[in-house]
Amino acid sequence: MTSKRSRRRGKGSLQSYQTKAGRRWRFQIWIPIDPEQPELGDKKFSRGGFTSDDEADEAMQIAIRKRKNDEAFHGTIPTLSTYGADWLDALTLEPATMKGYRRQFNNYLVPHLGTKPLDKITGPAIGKVYRLLRERGGKDGAPLSANTVNKTSITLAAILDAAMEDGLIAKNPAKLKKIVKAPTGRDIRAERDEMVTWTADQLKQFITWDRDVYQDELFPLWFTLARTGMRRGEALALQWRDIDFKAGRISIRRAADSATRGRTKVPKSGTARVIDGDAQLFDVLRKLKTARGSIALDLARPTAFIFGHDDGRLRDPVLVSNRWIRRMAAASKVIPSLPKIPLHALRHTHATLLMQLGESPKVVQERLGHASVSITLSLYSHATPTMQKAAADRFAALLD
């Protein structure tokens, strides 16, 4: 909620507004579009982030005096900390995206650049911060990953772009590429852990143990992930109305939000997709629906979450991943040769096995919901040597 204290058009006005950091004030006056061409008329000029109405009023009076003297002015330039906080409060993005922006801003930008007025932030200063973050910007002075520093650089550049649009700075120092060198995609890929996937035999071993020995209540979830390659959040948000048992198809329309418990969002690709399943998968899902219905009829209704809690609530993706870690620990005691993999690696295993079978990358892309086939080929290039050998053998057989 905002409250305004109005003044005459020539004097300007003050307005208060609420932020997470507390009440802030902004001023607004009218200034010539071009002092040398008065016929063009006036435009609104506003600056915010002041901690009191007196502070805002003082800045407004300075701006009014400069307007009277036809001086070029910007009022009092806010610090990165103040302006960035207001910029974040004005954004309306997915909770997970907002969480990332706030983490990068509060943890990595504010401690190093927060007290600087926006017009005093230089390219060399930004480059120095990026180097410091890479060397010891993490917890307890540990190096920060190239990926995190890259995301932080994107956040800073977006804030300074907004400051340019507001007329606070003439250019964006975060985009001086010859001076400011944020980690690149190549740097990020170089640090990425090598992808570990299971072979078909290893996947069979785990499935058999989890179902028959461990008798896991979440077996249908792990089985669905392995057989479809869908994302963790997509599987958790599946409802019975998304399953077409007759046609053998699954519609992926939503995903569980890891940033806000109990909330769903659109899939990562931004659009729904439909994938085919095999007979064994749908047999497992039919048995699960029967078992869920025996607990409560509501759990088998069209809008019920297939893999939800027994009270119908959506499962939390992070807690499900923790359950998977415990499954890996238990499985390794019985099957020592089974590599421990993160839950997301079931998706990678599904894709890798399809590629090794010679399946079209386009089909794999559609099943996984990647934005383009180039992403699929890049992620699963480790399967290419096997595909090339098979292609070479088929070509030789054709000639022979």
C-alpha cells in the first residue's frame, strides 16, 4: 500500500511505499523533455529508495533547483543496495527465479558493492568482485562455482540495465566485456561433474531390489521416472486425469515447485507435452491407483496427485530427493557394484539408453521436453561413440 502527499505541479510530490526492508520514500517532479526545446513539453522525473520523507524532500529540492537552473541532474543517486532491493520488489517472476535473484543479490553483490552509488560502480570494480567470488566467495571462504558467479553477473547486469532506463547511469559497466570478465559457458561446462548413468543391467538390478526386497512405497515413482525420463517435479505433479490408460499416453501439464511447498507451476519448457509409456509402466500405475483408492476414494479421483501423500498433499521435491539418497545408501549395501547416482540421473539414464539403442535424438528431445534437439545432443554426447560405431557397422553391412 502506498500513501501520497501531494504538492503543486511545480513543486513536485512525495510518496511512501512499503518494501521488505521497511517503509521507503520517493519524489516526483516534472522536468523538460529537452531544456533547449521547451515546445516538447515536460516529463515525469522520479527517484526512490529514501528512508524518510525528509531525505526524499531534500533530494527533491536539489532536483527542483537544478531544474530551475536548467542543469543536467539525476537527483541523489541511490546505492546498489537500495536500488537493487526496490528492483527486486518490483519483479513478478516464478518463486524459484526470484529466490535465485535474491540469493545472488544479498549474498554476493550487496557485501561487495552494496554501499556504492550506482554511478560510482565501475567495470574494474565489478571485475575485481567476480575474481574475489571465484577465489573465496563461498561458504567459509571456499571458491564459488563458475555457474554461481555467472548467474550473479546476470543479476547485476539486469539491475544496472534498469538503472540506465531510469536515467541514473549513462552506460552499464557490467557489460564492458574487455574489462569485466564473468565466467563463460565454457568455464561452467569445465566444472560440471561428469554425468554418471546406469547401464540397463544396473537399472534392472535396482528396480528388482527396490520392488521385491526393499518393498519400497515409492517404487512406482522411481519406476515412472526411469521409464519416461520426466523431471522429478513433473512426475510429482501428475494427476490421474493426466494418464490415458487406453491410449498408453501421459500428459505432462505441470510441475511441483521446489521453491514454494505445495505449489505447482508450468513445466520447465513452458509448455505441456504428451509422452508414450510401455505396458509394464501402465500396469504399475493401475495397481497404484487401486492401492490409493483403497486408502481413500479421493486419492483415486481425476484431480488427485498420483504420487502424493496419503492425505492428498503434493510431495515436496527436495524431500523426495532426500528419500532417494537414503535408497541409494540402502541399495549400495546389497549391490556394492551399483554406482550411487542422484535422482535426476534416472532421467539421464533413460535418455542415454535410448540414444545407445539408436533412437532418434528428436524423439528423445520430445520425451525429455528439451527446448531444442541441440540441447539433447549436447547433454548426451557421451552416447555418440556407441551410436557412431553402430552406424559404421550398418553402413559396412549394407556394402557387403
